[in-house]
Amino acid sequence: EYLWEIDRNGRYTFVSLRVTDVLGYTPAEIIGRAPTEFMPTAEAERVAQWGAHRTHADGAFRDFEHQSLTKAGDIIWQVVNGVPFFDANGAFAGYRGTGMDVTQRKLVEARYRRLATQDALTGLANRTSLQERLTQEVDVSAQSERAFAMLFIDLDRFKVINDTLGHAAGDRLLITAV
């Protein structure tokens, strides 16, 4: 994790040295710039919209995830937490918080989502995903009064190939057939 602080205008006034390990930038390269300057364009727009719907009196935010661009040009995922701080007169002065690289966690989550819906060998929808899509298509077809088709392919004597030539040969046949 690294520490950060932004002023009421949304510009960094402080980042800890640990930011260099996460983003590749030195604190001097970050101070005075907005967090959205270190994000892909679409992500910066999403984060700006999120920020526009928050008022400064809202208080803290936790576990806000967003993408960032490293100095090397890589896209990483960060989770940020922040709390508002106020000047001596009680006026909103900015936010202070932490940022942490959670890219590895996001990659693992994406892999699990993919494995839950796709066959690991062929990349095709697995039985669960196929059933969900088929149910959706039946509903859409019924509502729109339009027909749809589904192609079902069966490989005759596939078990014989697995039993005689081995599962690796069966896997190659499946991949070729797809």
C-alpha cells in the first residue's frame, strides 16, 4: 500500500515513496497532477463520473477499484480508500487515503469466472453456461416471436479414441472439431 493526499481540486499534494513500487512514478512526478491522469481514458471518465456523484460531505469511501497506468504503460488494478479532511475553519480541504495494487487478485477472479462458464480445453461455453444462454434465448424468442436454432454436434465413438489412443489424442480431436 501507499499513502496519498489530494486537495479540494483533486490534485495530489502528497504520495508516499511506495507509490514508485506500484506505479513506477516518483512522488515528484505525481504531485500536482490528478489521479485520472494515471488512468486509461475510459477508466478516467468512469472514475470522474463516480466522483461527480459524490459530494465532499459524503465522508469516507472504501474499496473503490479502478485501473491505473504504470509509467511503463502497463494497466494495473488498484483498490483505494479515502477519508475527507478539513481545514482549521472546518471547510473541506481534500481526501487522504491508501492505494494498493490488486492486479493479481483481479486476474485470479477473471480466471475463476472464465472457468465457471467455459470449458478449459476448448474455450466453449460449458454445460452450465450453455443452459443459461439457452434459457435466455428461449425467453427472448418467445417474447419477440422469432425462431432460433441450436446446432448440436456429437462425436461417435469418442470414448473409443480416448480408451485406445489416450486422452491427449481425444483432446486434440475435440480442439480440431471445434
